[in-house]
Amino acid sequence: MQIPSIKEARVRTKKETKMDVYKIHDNFKNIGIGKTYFIKTYGCQMNEHDSENIKAMLEEMSFKENMVMEKADLVILNTCAIRENAHNKAFGMLGRLKHLKEENPKLIVGLCGCMAQEESVIKEIQDKYKWVDIVFGTHNLDRLPEILVNSFHNPKTEIEVYSIEGNIVENIPVKRENPYKAWVNIMYGCDKFCTYCIVPFTRGKQRSRKPEFIINEVKKLIKDGFKEVTLLGQNVNAYGKDLDINYDMANLLKDTAETGIERIRFVTSHPWDFNDNMIDVISKYPNIMPYIHLPLQSGSNRVLKLMGRRYTKEQYLELYQKIKAKIPNCSITTDIIVGFPGEAEEDFEETIDVVNKCQFDSAFTFIFSKREGTPAALMKDDVPLRDKEKRLYRLNELINKYSKEKNDTYLHKIVPVLIEGKSEKDEQYLMGYTDTMKLVNVKAPHEYIGKIVNVKITDVKTWSMDGEIVK
């Protein structure tokens, strides 16, 4: 049994990152014959990609995917720790699974992801959820086959969670959820330690994959017919800082673009590490999409300092203007937290000022969520809930206004859209995204799925657009 420690998870040393290569033991390849699995994923794109790895490992063990949780033999919750809401949803799902386990004692229940890295979560599982079979963390995803086999011989909960800086494991198999778009990890972990964020503790230190592994993965995706890759990391702009080979995110974007992949995106960016070279490369290569997610979090310098963000409002606005000047058609989205401890009304007005200046294409907005183990959790949460809710409502009204105005500029224009599949709103329609990450619904035959086509926008809404294919 390996229990996580928040104290150990804070440690950062100058040790070189160890690289391993995944390989499944031959004895494990048939243990899932006749059994099915179901995975429920919470959280960010990194978690979604981790679930793709988990599915592929399970299928190497001969498990088959089951789309109905109640009928599966193995259920794994891949969890998120960044906000209390995701936390509560995962524990609520564990409650549902308890009833399923009572009906089917042979059901195997597992929990992994960022929540598994929290000491308090493991204590709660040990105290209240003793029927959970396996718990593993973000640092030993590749050990799932061993952990699962061990649980077959152990009636107690099998807990294996490491609080370490982290290594890199190459060649973990992946079952891509989308046949045209692929996540590609370029780095793991984060060393920014924003005061409200649990990620540096749950994902470990900042560590980059070697560029040749990334480029080879992209080249293979091209051969397999993929149209788009999204380069993933907790802070992609810091890519390469730990490699000591004079190679950074701008170099990686350039080399990825030169593979010839039709579309490249990347998330998530920290304004601190977004340099001029990156902007130049994005503007130069047409297959690097003109879409950037650039978290603001707050427009108040005082609150930004409390958050540990290491940039000012003025520096953020300068970066925003540089991007817009060099990439005029660039769509920029953001994250904003309201009600951070100590946020006064005038601080919130500073945030509103930045939103008015930037007029973001869209934003993910949140009320501050206290995460145990972070410095912000020790700050006095002195903003009344009523004030937080009022601020969020006002902010969202403004964000929605600018989102609609930005979408309005697309009306009657012809834009490139990667058609991904059926629309959720109507099966007669197909859906896809523009180069600027705008959702478009198109009435068209299914033969267009998987193709990048020109679409004339015929109707505009706040969150989506309708269009027709231009032949």
C-alpha cells in the first residue's frame, strides 16, 4: 500500500527526470477475457487523454468496453481535483457504485486521477468506501495491469499512489476517442504553484517529453489519417525548460507544423511563459490554428499577486495586444476566478475592465473553490457567497455579450471547418469546429465527416453557428 503525502508532493529537486518504456507482461494479456469495463472521466483534456491510455491498457488485457456502467465488470472513475464540484460528483458516483457492488459483489471498482493524489481523499476512501477495490494516481498510470492483477488476490483496497516529482513513460498504448483529432502529451506537471491550484501537487514537477518522441507520434497520427493534434500540458509554454537542449515551445510548434499535419492546437498556456518567438511561429504557419486559450484569472494586480500568477494586468494586456497585432484573426479565450480571498469590489472592477478591453471570444468562469493543501486554502475566505454569485452573474453576462458579438462577425463568411460527426442538436446536422475553435452545425451528408470543408455561416448564436457547405 502506497499512500500520498501533500508534503512530499511539494518537493522539487534538480534530479534528472527518469524515462521508462511501457510494456505489459504476457501473463496479464488474457485476464480480461469475457469481462467488460466502463470509465467515467472528470476534468481536463489531460484526464481525457489519460482515460484513452487506460482504455487501451485494459483492451490489451482482453477487456471490452461497455457503454452501460450498470452492466460492466470493471468501473473506473478518472477524477479531477481542481474544483470542489468535480470532487463532489466523483464521491456521488462512488455512492451509486456502492449499490451496484451490493447487487454484484464481483464488480471491480477503481478510482484514479488527481483526486487519488490527495491525502484527504485516500483517508475518506479508507474510512467510508472500503469496498473500493483499486486506487492509483497520476504517476503510475502505466502500472494499471499490475495493480489490477494484485487486487484479484487481495480482498482489501489496493492503494498505490506515489507523491513524487514524476517520471516520463513512453509507449503507453492509446485508444483514440476521436478518429480525426488526437491529444498529444508534450509535458507533464507544473512548477508555477499558483496559490489556489492543486495541480502541482497532483501532477508533479514540470517535465517535458523529448521532441523526437512527440514529432514521431505526430507523424504516425498523420499516417493513421488524423487531421488535427492538440499539444497537451499543464503549462505548454514552459515546454523544454527542463530539457537543457536549447529547445522550447516555439521550436516544437515549428517542427510539428513542418510534419504537415493539417491542424495544430495547444493547451493550456500560462501568460508568464508566452514569448515573442511563439507568436512569430504561430503567425507564420497556417496549420497552427489561430486560437489561443490564455487564462487571466483576475484583472487586479493585487489579487494576481495573492494568486501567485507572476504577471500584472498591464503585462497581460500587452501580451494580448501582441498576439492580436501579429495574428489579427486569432480567437482568444480565457479563465477567470471571482471571489478569491480578499477580492474587493474594486478588484472585481479591474477584471471587468480587462474583459472590456480584450472582449474575449469566450471564457470559463468560476467562483473560487478552496482546495485543501494549497496556500489559498489558508487565506481568509472573506467574500460573501452572495457577492461572489452577483459578480459571476455580471461577468457571465458580459462574456456572453462579447461571445455573441464575436460570432456575429462570422455571419455570411466562408470559414474552414473540420466536420467531426453528428450534431447533438439534430441528427440531420453534422458538427465541427472552425480554425478559431467556433462550433458550427451543418446540414450535410455523412460523407463529409472527417473532412475539412469550407462552410458559409448562415446563422449565429452565442455558443454556436449554423452553416452550409460551399462546394
